[in-house]
Amino acid sequence: MGRWATKEQGVEYRRRYYLANGEKMRAQAREYRKLHPVVVTPEQRRKLHALRKQRAGGLTESRIFRRLVHAFLRQRDGDMCWLCGLTICDDPRIVSVDHVLPLSQGGRADDPRNIRLTHLKCNMSRPKKSREV
Ligand SMILES: [Zn+2]
């Protein structure tokens, strides 16, 4: 166990100590960083880069969800854009899900009757006024 009867006591002590000696501690930290600069080796840099790349390439939960929604709408309505009537190819970058009744007007994103597939371009260029169906 630690030096303190409760965790809160330790936190309180450190808080008071910091209030009393904050400037001294910050000066020490500055001094420490001057003496021990952070050196990132090329090896570490490579590892970090690889890790970031790996994360970006993996599917996030929202991406998986979006794909499921797209697949559902495709199956229900076919590969068709509801705004221009042309085919939509299976490219997540150009597909968008349109809300029949906009969310801003109380439309629900989780109601299948309120969502349909559109081209991202068509959805973006659609005037707000004509959104009601
Ligand atoms: Zn379209």
C-alpha cells in the first residue's frame, strides 16, 4: 500500500505541494528536458509511422456500420441514386445516405423508411428547401 491512508489524501497532498512549489517544479522540469532532450531514433520513427498507417487502414466501427447500411439499402432499393436515378457503383467514397425527412426537422437516422441511397455529389448539391418529400 502507499503512504496515504486513502487515495484522496495522496492526491490532496500532491495538489497542495504543487500549489506551493509549482514554479520550482516547472523550472526543474525545464532543466530536466534541457539535459535530457527527447531523441527519436529512425527505428522508433518507422515503428510509429507503421502503427499510424495500420490504424488508418483498419476499418473503424463507424465505417463498418456505414457499409452495413449501404448494403441494406442496396438490397432494398437497388443500385440507384434516389435523386438522379442513375446507378451507384459500390464505392463508399461516392455513396451517401440521404434522410428523406432531414435530421434537423426531426427525421430519424435509425428509421429504415427515412433513409435511401444517393450519390454523395447529388446529396450535397441538393437544395435544402426541396428536401421534404
Ligand atoms: Zn445521383
